[in-house]
Amino acid sequence: MPAEPRAEDVLQEQADAGDAQASYELGRRRLVGDRAAFRPEEGARRIAQAGDLGHPEAMALAATLAAAGVGRPQSWPEAFTLLQAAADRGHAGAARQLDLLTRVPGLDAWLSPPPRTPICEAPRVRTISGFLSPEVCRWVMDLAAPRLRPASRIDPASGREAPHPGRTNDLCVIDVLSADVIFVLVRARISAALDIPAACFEPTQILRYRVGQAFAPHFDFLDPGDLTTYDTGQVYDGQRIVTFLIYLNDGFEGGETAFPRAELKVRGAVGEAVYFANVDLDQKPDKASLHAGLPPTRGEKWVLSQWIHDRPFTGVGG
């Protein structure tokens, strides 16, 4: 009896025959290597093919890929054109993004470096007031809310996911399949603020702290003697040089970001950014960057957390 064909092979056959849904599904899988070979350029091409066939979800995803430059050249004009095409085909999420974009500053403002305020030199900590509007903060929270889960890590001994020691908050990771054009604009604004390419960013995390939830004191830099991250168990190239936080809400008490060795506590207003260096001026791990997420005593705290490397981030090292 002949072997049953793999789902990937069936999808490819259907996509090659002009099936828009199959092309969209195959493209999504190949973008991230989920139940299919990891081929991001082909994934982007398959998604574009599905969009050309009138698939609105594919058009919306193609807009995100064009904005981020994933599997295809980066182009904001193309991203906005594809987003409009998706909205015209009835994609509600694309229509809401376009509506929000009419109510916030234009692209030039997103991509212009904002002024920053130094608040500490050991470690180096900076703030940026009004980094995001409250509307965009709400958008990011809504994008993350259905994806939140308890913080976890990969147990080095078993290789399995396990509760994260010292971390009791909830989080989600926004990857290329769960992002949208608004979210890519947020990352582009961080890139402009730091003058560091978004290619050096790890996948963005959105964190929620409920009353009593906390992140115990820790470092974000990677130990040069052990580059295995506490979250994934993978070995990374390079070093995490900056941690960039955006406070997404207000209406809570407590929940400061504390730097115990600097006797500093920071709590940003909604839309305010706080970022700090994980390395010193010689690019060596800075022990003064020890920090903690203190528990809220009332309400919920939401924050975007972006780890940034000293070179393009490829995930696993060689």
C-alpha cells in the first residue's frame, strides 16, 4: 500500500494548482518552519500568491511581511497598499489598522528619533515620554490578550517547557504570524529611537502582571560562559545589549521596574518608554543592570519588553 502523502505535500500540490487557501496555509507554515520546511522566502511568495488570488487574510499578512521586510524587500508603501487591499476585500483587522493610522502621527513621525532623558548612569537608563499614544498601547494590549500564558522556560535537563523560576507573570511572544502592520511600526519606532536595526531584535514579548505577580531580580545579558538563555535553552550568537520597555497602561499601583544596585525604581506613564543597557561602555556584562519587575498591589500592569542584540538576531548560534 503506498504511503499516505504528507500534509505539506498535499498543500503544495493544491497551491500549485491555484488554491488560494492552500497557498496561504503553506506560506504560513514555511515562514516559520511549522509542519513544513523552513523557507521564509518561499513562504512570503506563497502568501503573495494567495493575495493575488483575492485571499484577504493573505493580503493582510503580506502587508505585515512588506512592513517588516520578512521574506521580501521592506517597503512601507507596499505594506499600506496591501493593507488597503485587504480592507477592501472585507478584512476587518486591516480596516481597523487603517482607521487607527488616520488617528496617529504619520510615518515620518513614527520613524523619527524621539528625545530621551537620562535618569541613571550605572546602569545607563533612559526614558522617552509619549513614545506611543494611548490608542496604540491599547492596540498592542488587545493584540496580545488572547495569546497570554504563564511565563515558562525550557528545562535544560528534560528539554521540556516548565514554569519559570522567579517569574509569575503572564506573557506572550509576538512572532511574524501574530504581528500586524501597527506592531511592526512600533518595532520600527524602537529601532529609530536606538539607531539599531530591527534585525537585531528578538521576538517581542508582551507582559502582564496581576496583583502579586513579579519577576525576581535578574540580568538580561547573556553570560559569556554560558550563552544558553533561561527562556529557550537555545544557544544564541551575540549579546543582549539593551532592554527596551514600553508601559502600556495605567490604573495600577506598585509594579515598578527596580534596579536594586542603583537604588532606583522606575514606573512609566502610559506610552512612556524606559530602556537600559545590559552591558557597560566596554560592551561587557554590566552587573549594575540587575533589575526586577515588582508586583502590582492594585490593578494590572502591562508592558512591552524588547531584547536587542549587538548583531542581527538569527536565534540559534552555530
